[in-house]
Amino acid sequence: MVTKDATTPRERYRSQVRAEIVEQAWKQVATAGASALSLNAIAKQMGMSGPALYRYFASRDDLITELVREAYRSLADTLSAAAAAGADLAGLAHALRDWALADPQRYFLVYGTPVPNYHAPEDTTAVSVEIMTILVDACAALAPAGPLTPFDAHLADHRDWAGDHPAPPAALRRFLAFWTRLHGVLSLELAGHFTGMGFDPALLFAAELDDLLALPD
């Protein structure tokens, strides 16, 4: 039995053009960063007029939002695949670093300095919650919670950011330590701040991860 394609030729063409625009946008981001993204430059590269391109993306912000969604989706899929393969928190950390090193500008788009005058729609954060859930699950699996610290007690009443995740406060604290410290090391490495210092950033990342895994529960 032959299944008919539900899309029309016009819809398929529109989808193809949008995909090409996004591809050209990623090339721009890779060379100059998201703040330099120019729809007119993309239109010229594709042999289109500016007004013609705006029929596919209404504004620069509309295009940036598409890139943000793709970046979050890519990381979520990377971590989900690692978790499905049995990766623990350390494995997920290395998967995060590998993903960031593979495309630093994609990393900076979602975890770097915000793009000037760009405000992401609320729905773009949905996939970021998926990323957080994978990591909180890994933190919660490490060990039972021990005596509460003052910050644990604070998190017990300030955990709206974690949604309905059942992780105890100690696991949420570990996640926050993991997220802030490892992103700090990654951001400095990708921005080139370790260049010329003579040490291996991979070993620094591993040392920070070892410290995080040794945190008291």
C-alpha cells in the first residue's frame, strides 16, 4: 500500500528553504557569533532578496529562536542517548563537554552572554527542562541524602525551578554545584582564557568533576 505524502509541494519547498536559511545562519554564528547574525547577509548568500527571506523568518529574533531550539534539542538528545547507554553523572559531564567542544558558538548561544536585545519566548525553555531533568536524575541516583546543610534547607522551600522532580534537596544542591562549576570551566575554556597557561583544560574539568562527585551527601 502506497502512503500519500500529507505535505504539498509548496510546503515541502518552504521547509527546504527554511532549513537552508537555518544552515546559513549556523555558518554565520560559527564565524562571528549570534550577535552578528544578519538576515540580509543570509539572503545575499542564498541569492534572495531581503523581503523574500522575511517570508520564511519574520525577524532576526525569529531565526535566533529557531537556532536556540535546535541547540537545546541537540544537547538534550546527546545527554538522553548517553543516559540510555548507562552513563552516570561523570559520563554525562563528559558528554556535555564533548558536545560543547564540537561547536563552541552553539554552546555560547544558549549558555553564553545573552544576545543583545533578544528575548527568547517561554516555550524555548521546555527542552532545557528536559536537559536539567536528565542531570538531576543522575545526581539523585548517586547516594541517599545525608544531614541537611543550610542551603539544603533553603532549597526545600525554594525548588520551583526543579518543577515536580522528586529529588531530595541534597541532590538538587549537587545538581546546582555540577551545573555552575562545570559550565564555569567550560565557558572559560571555550572562550580561550586558558590559552597559554600551560595546563590541559580536560584535566581541570576532570578534577572539578572528581571534587563534585566527592561532595558529602
